[in-house]
Amino acid sequence: MSNVIYAFRVSDELFRLTTEAIRTRSLATRRFETVSSTALYGLEKFLDMPDFELMLERASTIEDNGENRVGFRIQIDQKALFQAARDRATTDPTTPATARFLLTVSMLCVFDCAIRRKVPTNAKKILTASRAITVYSAQKGGRHD
């Protein structure tokens, strides 16, 4: 299958952001994710964001050039997604958003998605009930695993 590979050097800040986004995504999927799979997931989320301008502003504050090598692959069937994200992230019509900037945006979006993940409405009740059982068990001298 045809693909395009982007490879470049990134700052320590962007490298850390990327590794943490991969870790976050891997824990969510319970699979080892790659830079490419994490970036594409983040770009999907970026395209779904109604308030994407804030994400672009946040991404522009992150130092991106540095000594750490990173690369990601866009397969031919993912080109439309990548191009749509690039078009949306382009603020100056004469200069398209760079792949490095899209990487930054995508990794920020992975975190944004993790933060916005809905907490079940009964989570507080479950947590409170669990604490009550643990306290009661401890007071009675019972086990509290």
C-alpha cells in the first residue's frame, strides 16, 4: 500500500508530548499504539472539534524544532483525513500547515479527548459506596482489599 512518511526533528517538549499521548492512547485502547496511529486518532478528534481555534493557539505555543527524531506514516487511504486536518489547521492560505505542526495539534487533541471523556453519572455513587464499605469493614476489623 502506498504511503507518505514524514520524518523530522522535534523539541524535547514535543517529544514528551508525543510519548505521553502514545501512552495515554495505548492505555485507552489496551494495545501498543504507534506515533502514526496516535496522530491519526488525534487528527480525527481535531476535525470533530467545534472550537478548534483554541487548539491551534495552544499548539503554536509549543516549541517544535529540536534534536529528537520522530516520524509518522500516512497511508493512501488516510490521505483525505490528513489533508482535511491540514486545511483546517492552515491559518495563512499561502502557507499550508506543516506536518510537524499537525503532529503537535494531533497529540494535544489526544489529551483533550482523554480529559473530555465522559464520567458515568453513577461514578460518584459507586466511589462513595466503595469508601463506605471500606470504612465499615476496617471498623469491624474485616479485610478491605
